[in-house]
Amino acid sequence: MSSSARRTARLAAYLIWTLSLMPIQWAGLALGCRWVETLPAFYHRRCCRILGFRVCLIGTPTAKRPALFAANHVSYTDVTVLGSLIPGSFIAKAEVAKWPLFGWLAKLQRTVFVDRQIRNAAVQRDAISERLLDGDALILFPEGTSGDGNRPLPFKSALFGAAEKKGKIGAVVVQPVSLAYTRLDGIPIGRFLRPFFSWYGAVGLVPHLWRMIGLGTVEVVVQFHPPTFLADCGSRKALADYCHERIAGGMAGALFGRPQPMPKPPRPTARGESITSQPKAAA
């Protein structure tokens, strides 16, 4: 299939699938149905197939709640990939709420929108804590923006404070998740091809998306690393550093076959969870 035909077919299938499920999710939210928490994962799994993403899973998402998943950010497609694996909501920058279609989808998935300016950090942290009080699973991109896909950018530690135990909220489990776009039609994606998937800098969303959906089958390796707790790490910065080191090592192993030394979870015997050592196809 030519790239033009592939673009047309994928875009048509994506829009039909999306527009057919949006009213169902909206009605579920209006009626307070419990299945609105799991329908997005079902939706994203189909979107992965439509867009040609083959997700290879390493490890297991924690089933404990409340949970905060901390992941590196490569592209807008991270939402589809991670959303297919985690029944939860995302934490996104406030301007996403104003985007056509994608903003509507984010609201339907009960996204927490935050203003990442430092002066508002405490307010944003409290907004996230309110959702965790309800026992939700939230997905955070601690870099605050998307990177080039080669390595994670420095993590901002302020929002990790939402994992602090407060009032009736139970201990919030925090699980680092590394994500890497590794192969295109079975061929390793090197630095030259990575910008086809990584969305960063001044590249426009629409041109990047149009080019990306014309490509073939893309392998994405997602690794769930051992979870931990803020209390075990001792501080927000230490928790952010632990997540960053785990994610950096996972990305290096997936992209370059050079797994980096990993920090041990602070209390692996008490609260850690096992991970598998070999990837398996998830979608």
C-alpha cells in the first residue's frame, strides 16, 4: 500500500472509530457509569492497530490504587500507546484542553489539566491529589514536554508531591514507565528516523501527524519498572531521580541494546512488584 493510500485509510478508520465511541463515553460520564474508566483502554487498543503500532510489553502495570505512573514523553502518540495499557487518566498541560478533537478526547478521559508555571505548582499538586483521593490511576509526564526519543529530559519533581499520604488517602504507589519507538517494519529506528515519531521543538502538529500516519508498522517497547512509594524514597527529588534513572535505563536497553545499571527499589521485598524479562506483543 502506498503511503498516501495508507494515510487515507488510517485517517478514515481512526475518525470513524473515534466519533463512534465519543458519544458512548460522554453518556457514561453523564450517568456516572463505572465502565468509563476502562472504555478508553479499549478505545486506545484499537487505535494502536489502526495506526500501525505494535506494542511490546515488558513488566506489569501495578494493580494497586491510587497509583501514579511516571513516563517519559516522546510524542502525542504516547497517549494512545500508554492508554492502551493503563486504565487511567492523563495529566496534561492546560493548552491541550483547547486543541480540536484531541482536547475533547482528553476531557472524555477525565484528564487533569495543569499549568506548569512554578508559581502554580502547589495548586496543580493539590488538584492531582484530589483525584488520587478517589483511588484513581493517573499518568504523569514529568519532563513537562516531549523530547527527541533518545533519552529522557530532566524530570520536574514538584508534581511528585501529589504522591504524599494525606488525610484519608492511602499510600500512592508510583511506577516508572519507559517508552521507546524501536522499529519500523522490522528495521531498527536510528537517530535519522526517530524524528518521524518524536514530536518536539518547533515542528507543527498537523504536518508531523500527516507524515507519521503514512509510515508502516511501528514497534513500541513499553517497560513497567518496579514501583515504589514517596515515603520509601524520602523526598520528591529522590523519587523523581529514581524514576528518571529507571526510565533512562529502560530506554537505553530498548533503543541501543545497552541496558544501564538500575537503582534498586527502596523496599523491594515489602512493596515491590515483579517484572518479566522478555517483551511480548500486547497489541
